[in-house]
Amino acid sequence: MAATTAGTGEIVIAKPRWRPLESEGNLALLLLLPTLALLGLFIAYPFIKGILLSVQDTRVGIDGKFVGFDNFARLATDPIFHAVVWNTIFYTVVTTIFKLILGLWLAILLNRDFKFKAVTRAFILLPFIVPTVLACFAWKWMFDPTFSVINWGLYKLGLITGAINWLGDGDLAMLSIIIVNIWRGVPFFAISLMAGLQTISPDLQEAAAIDGAKPWQRFIHITWPLLLPVTMVVVLFSVIQTFADFQIVYVMTGGGPANATHLFATYAYQLGIGTGLLSQGAAVSLAMFPILFAIVIFQLMYIRRVETR
Amino acid sequence: MIEGAAWRRWVFFRIPTGIFLILLLFPFYWMIITTFRPDGELYRPWRAANYTPFWTWNPTTAHLKYLFGETSFMLWMWNTMFIAVVATAISLFCGVLAGYALSRLKFSGAGLLGTLIFVTYLVPQTLLFIPLSDIIRGYRIGDTPWALILTYPTFLIPFCTWLMMGYFKAIPKELEECARIDGASRFQAMLYIVLPVAVPGILSALIFAFTLSWNEFIYALVFLSSPEQKTVPVGVVSELIRGDVFFWGPLMAGALLGSIPVAIVYSFFVEHYVSGLTGSVKG
């Protein structure tokens, strides 16, 4: 501290006030402290706890003992888990392809000036902003075998002759949750890709048009390459969310019929919370981690490559 | 611009846009019509000759009355609102400070920390909900709003931080340096110079964080158990479905009313919401 010795005839130099926050490192530490505390307590700690749980045989109310990789070994021979892996991959791949195609199409449709553009854009995002669970109930009601308005519509259009039991048949139930996921995801793709489209200078399009490029040629050679970085980020983001999806399946099918629509998250919920087998549930959840980790690493590398270009 | 005749504009633009709009909005229409449809019409098979899907001549408020009279719906709304507001405030506070530190201060480990926070931004809730439920029980905050108020920031803070970093980076360094030359401390320069400029970003983060916490489901489902503590999505699921019986009228009424607060917030701040959404993916 500023220990000044006055009165002895020495020249007193007032030391600068002690201002620790002028050091960038200290200030940064202070500013980051609340974030690090919360993320440490509720992300890092649960993550470690999850790994510990997955190598024990803990149930609700019963402390487990160390069992090594028994839980994972059990999953390896569990036919339901095999179905879960296949369902999740199928669900993620199919929905992502459709969300990308439809989202891009919608983005291109919206990326122009027309009457009511702002209102249209606002309405289009509604499926993405309302609580998914609540919207899913509307879908479940629409898919109800006896009262289905979808069946009525298809029947009136002459496309079907009998009732379709949407959520009662394995393949149709998968199709149903895929439809709902696409419905929810397309707005997100469309709005994000539209923001990407708006950064592309119209001069490029015009120049190519003057040179005689057809609309689809302009799309392939100008729009698509310039849109690719945004597309990649949106797709990877969506893949993570879809891969770890819970709400749609929980509401629509609960994983059934006969486990035909179980995903990692719903199966983990059924084991860990429904049955109380905390350790086995944690193991199912953690089984997602390697794939999520690979996607995140890929995304980080891609962002870095784009940024350094 | 689509070149050429009017029919091209119809085929390539108006009709596809119209179909998209109808498909995306139909479930909401269905929610509204079901809310006001009397049970007698509601449970009429689609094969019935007098099945009138798109309209009802006998609108009723019975489902709304049931929702408000027989369930704790207002309480769920209040719980959801309280949790969303407090969790958003905490996350915004943490995220803005962290975003500032990571984007405008030089210190060792900044890059690593930034990457770590980005990675937590990508951690889905479903990865950690089981160990978290055990921890929540251990902290003795299970079945209280605090279980959610303290866990929602785990996915809101990384998002807010990431979004704010983008905004802070765009503010020129000279602005702060001027203030520092005039005698402001680093902290003052941040508080009085940089933050006011970043208000649009803060608003975007706020709107987005609020809708995310309003919509959260799995944590609320797992961490809350008594009916009077529940949030809207969980309350509707657990109290309006009894075994295999779905109370479709009140369910749809609850879904409709539970969506309205986010829809209102969203409609006032569409532009901020969209820039938050696109900022969050572009970074």
C-alpha cells in the first residue's frame, strides 16, 4: 500500500492508487467469475457426476457401487438400445435433409420484396418460438386415429380409403415425429439462411444474369457457395438439437409403439427417471456424447477454417 | 425479382409461399378451433357425415372454464413467468459481463475459455439431466423454482455470451480509449461507454433467453413434482392427461394460452428476435 513517509524532508511521491481492476487479467477474471461458477456447478460437475453414475449401479434412493463398464456392456446387448441408436440416426438424417431443402426453398421465397413481407416472416417463425410441447399436442390431436383432421383431408382428396393409424404403427409413428420435427425446424433454417442470403451482394447475381446464366446456374455457382458457411453452422447446430431431441417424441409417442420411436433422450428418461435406474439412464445419455463431441469438434474446426480464410 | 409473366409469379412464388404458410400455421388454427369447440363436436369421428373440421357453429368457453376452474393453470403461468424472468436476468448479467471480458480484454486463456463456453452452448439439456436431477436433490432445491432458475442459465449464459461477443467485437476500441484518457476506469468505460452502445444486442439476448426458458421442458419435467410448482408445459402434460384419457378441449386451451405470452413478447420484438437467432448461429 502507499506507505508515504512525510516530514523527514524526503520528496514524497504519491504512489498511484491501488486499482486492481485496471489489469485486464484481473477485470476479466472478475467479469467471468459468475459465469464460471454457474457453469462449473451445473455443467462441469454434472458431467463428472454423470460419468461416475454410469460406472456404478445407482438407483433412486440407493447408493451404488462401482461396477466398471457393466452398464455399457448391457447396452451393447440390449435390443432396445440398438433400436434407439438406429432410430436416432434415421430421425436426425431424414429430418435434417428435409429441413435444409425446405428451409432453403422458403428462404429464397422470402428473400425478395413483396407486400406483407414483414408479417409473413413473423408468422413463419411461430412454430419455432411457441413451446414445442404445447405445439406437439396440437399435432397429436391432429394425428388422433378416430378424430384426425389429416385423415379427413387425405380422404376428401381421394388419397386414402381407410383410416390411417398414425401413431399406432411403428413406421407411421416415426414418420409422424419426423413430420413434426421438420415443421418445427423449417422456420429456423429459413430465417437463418435468409439472413445468409441477404449478405450476398445482388450485383453478383446481376452480373451473372447479364452474362447469360440461368437462374439455377446462378444458384449453383454463386448463391450456394457463398451461403455454405452459414448453411454448415445451421445444419450442425440443428443436427445436435435433433440428435438429442426429447420433447416431440415424449409427447407424440412416448417412444412407442414397441420402442419404434425411442431416441437416446427418451430411453434415458424412461430408464433413469421412469424406472429409477439412474446409472443405466446416465449411461444411455452419455452414449450420445462421442457423437455430439465429434460434431462439435468438426464445427469448431470448420469455423476456424472459415475465419482464417 | 422473378422475370416474365404473371403466371410465373404465381407458380414460382405466390402458391409455394402460400402453401408453406398454411402448413406452418395450421396447427395453431387447430388449437384455436379446438379450444372453442364443444365436446359433442370434438369427439365426432372424421368419418361422420356431419364432421365439420374448419368451423364450429356452437362456440363454447367450457374448456377455458375447466382450465381456470379445475386446474392450477394461472399458477403455472405465474411460475413459468417468474422462473423465465429471473433465469433470464441472471443469464443476461453473467453473459454480458463474460462476453465483454472475452471479446474486449486481453488475458491468457481467453481463447480457451471462449471455446469452452462455445462448447457448453452446444451441450443439449438431455445429456446431463439425470446426474443433474441427483445433484438438485443433493442441494435440496428439488421441487422449488430455484432448481430451474439456477439450471436454465447453463444453456442461456453460453448463448448470451456468444451473442454479446459478436456485438462487442463490432464496437471500435477507440470509443473506450477516449473515455480512459478522460480518466474513466476500465470498469467505468465498460459500464458507461460500451454497454449503452450494445443495447440492441442485449435486447436480442433478452428476448431470446426469455423464449428459451419459457419453452424449456425436460428440466422442468424432471426437477418439479408437485402440481403447484409446475410450469405451463409440464402442468399441461401431467394434469390434463389422466392415464390414457386426454382432455383435448382444455389441453388445447392450455396450449393456446401457454403460447400467448411468448408470442406477444416475440411479436413486439421480431427484429431483435431474428437478429438474436441469426447472431447465435453466425457468432
